[in-house]
Amino acid sequence: MGDPGATPLPAGLIPEGAVVVDMVYTPLETRLLREARARGCRVVDGLWMLAHQAAVNARIWLGLDVDAGELRRYALEALQGRGGGEGGAPGGG
């Protein structure tokens, strides 16, 4: 993996008010998301993407109806147990 403090997009190129999604979930608050939030953007961390993918896969492969928010909470607990990850809802961080 590369530099955890690196960002794929200079802050000056992030349009104010945009929705910025970072697929990285460790750390949840990446430099990209911090800089986007500072520009007034709505941000979505990678753990939401992972949780929604898991919910869809559970439905497709296992026929289970799983709540993505609940999966995210479980994942946050697991990450916090490893010393990584901090909470946040989409748009709020």
C-alpha cells in the first residue's frame, strides 16, 4: 500500500458541496475525506461501501435480508477492537 497520508486529488480540485466517496475503510477518515469535508462536501467512508456490498451479497448468495447499517456497526466494533476505525454516518463522518 502507498502513503496513508497521500490523497489522489488535491484539495483545490474538490468542488465545494460535492459528494466525495473514499473506498478506503482503514483509516475511516482519510486525508481526502478530511479535505473534502473542510470544503463543505458530504463525505462517505469506505466502510459504508463494504457494508452495502456485504448486504447485497448476503441477499444474492444466501437469500438473507441483512441491514447494511447493522453490518457497518459490527465492522466498526471489529476495527475498534484492532485499534483502527472511528465512527460516522455518511455525510457526517
